[in-house]
Amino acid sequence: MRVIFMGTPEFSVPALTAIAARHQVVAVYCQPPRPAGRGQKDRPSPVQVAAEALGIPVRYPVSLRTPEAQADFAALNADIAVVAAYGLILPQAVLDAPRLGCINIHASLLPRWRGAAPIHRAILSGDTETGVTIMQMEAGLDTGPMLLKGTMAITPTLTTGDLHDALSQQGATLILTALDGLDAGTLPATPQPDGGVTYAAKIDKAEARIDWSRPAVDVARQINGLSPFPGAWFEVDGQRIKVLQAEALPPRSGHPAGIVADDLLAVACGDGACVRLLSLQRAGKGALPTADFLRGTPLPAGTALA
């Protein structure tokens, strides 16, 4: 099929690569290069880099609402457009232009976690399962009928970074199955149920400071759900330290919240239980497992973390 691919971040790259190996990707749409790094030089998105390596033309219009942008899109004469974390709202004229419309790779089990940050929110909320939904796009926010779903378990120490990578690969596999089914006319669309709708709001950096007075399970979810970005953090001796992985431990009495309870970085929380900090990062340094981190930054039992 003639496919338009629309995506921007690293999450979208496996799907683009998989589609390009089986179909004719006539154009890739992504967000324009943005200033990044210390020099603030314009840096192309991961999808742009992948598309150019594959020899696919890349477009990054500021808007798709102008008649010119819509005419350019329609002129590609595509059978279908595949969207994966693109970053722009598609107006109805764009949704209607391809012969089979536009389909989306969404990293949740819709209708749960419609919106911007479904992977983070699934872990932060303590969900035990998530997955990928392939859906037919319509004007509403992730409201379109569902074509395919794939599920994946969320284990207690799974981080957003690891789940992101797994769901990215799952999406790449599912989208090929969906394209085959749509091309053959054998893939029915199922409306989303009215119940169970939740919205995954963007992550705010204000959510990242660890509150040790919360229950240990909640603190562990906060740490894992915000890893690697923006990274949950605490302060000790005026130094900010990020925690990139943790696990909740059984109840342990006798330690106030925020006090290091042993020499392996179990930290007491508000419910009398502890979280074990498994991976930490000082400012300007790389992430380290706890044992390696403690060799450079001792935090012995009794240390108070803020």
C-alpha cells in the first residue's frame, strides 16, 4: 500500500521501519528540528533521522489546517496514513484524504488512558496491565473505533522507559497485522465502550519530588512511573538526587518517613513500609545501581532524605 507515516519521537521509529520494509511509505510527517543540547543547535527528531536513512521524503509543516498543507497531503494519493505520537491534531480534511483514512498506534488499552502520557499514567496509577491499541482516527481525542489490541503486564519494578520500549515494539508488530487486514477488508472496527474512560494528562515536573510521607507502594510507582523522564528526586545535604527504579518492601516499623532504614537504601515511608531504591543518579552523572552509587555517595542508615 501507499502509506503516509506521521510520528516524531523514538517510540514511533520501530513502526516506521517495519512499515517501510513491507509497504511504500510515500512521505513521513514529523515535528520540525528543535534546539537541543548545550549548543542549542537544531536537532532532527528520531523519526526524521530514521526516515532520511531509509530515503523517505520528510515533511514538517507547522500546521495541517491550511488549504496548502491539506492539498499537499491529499496529493500524495495514499491508501492510508499511520500516526504514532505525531504531535499535531489532524483536521477532518486530512483524516478523510487517504483511501482508508488514518489509523493510530496508541500506547494504552483504550478507552483507558486517552491522551498525552498513557505509559507514565498506567504505572503511576498502579495498573497491572496495559498494551497497544490500533484505532481508526476521528476528530475526538483518541475516541475512534478500535481495530486491534495487544496486552502487556506491568510488573512492580517496571519503569516507564522499559515499558515504552516494549510497547514501541508491540506497536510495530500490530500495525503490520492491521495494515494487512485493512488492505484485505477483513479487519472490523469496534466502537470504544462508554465506560472506563480515563485521560492521561501530560507529566508536570512538579510531580517529580518524592513525598516520603506517602505509602511505600505509591512512592515506588512514582519513581518507576517517572523514570527516566522527568525522574523522581529527593534532596540530601542540599544535593538533588534522582531515583530511577525502586520496589516497595513489606512493612517495617520504627523509622520515621524519609529516614534511610538500612545500608542498602531502604527508605521508610508514611505507612510504615519502605521502598528500596535500586538505581540513582547525581546531577551531571550517569545512573548507577545502588551498590555502585553508595560507594561514591554514602547514605548510611539513619540519614534523613528531604
